[in-house]
Amino acid sequence: MDQKIFELGLSVQGTSLYLILDSLLSDGQNLSLENVKARWLDSEQQLTQSIQELEGHGIVEVVGNNLLLRPAVEWIVPLKNQ
């Protein structure tokens, strides 16, 4: 797990989705929507919104019914107000 996830200001659900994806990878499982849904505790609508949030930050890419977790160096980090 990359600690950078906590610096992005994501929603609780978005962060939770990342943690689920990281856990699936650690367990050697495929990042299929089916595997994610088996661990997801919120609504399917919230899952869709969370996927879109992670996509918007370049954290995941959706390929068919699978999610690809992108390397942290490719994530889009919002600029901090100065």
C-alpha cells in the first residue's frame, strides 16, 4: 500500500476502494468487479462513484470488468492552496 493515498483528500469510500484493491492484489486475486463487490460494503452506486473518483486521480483504470491499479508515481495529486 502506498501511503500517498492518504494525501490526496479522497472520500472515505474512494480510500476504502483503494484499500480493497490493494488487499486483493496482496492476496494474489484478480481486480475484477466481481471480486471487489464481494468486499464492498456500500451501494453499487457508491462503488461506481468511487471508481470514477479513483479514475479521476489516475489511481485506477477500468478495462472491461477489471480494474488496473496504477503506480503511485502516475497518480494525479491536487495542488495545495498556498
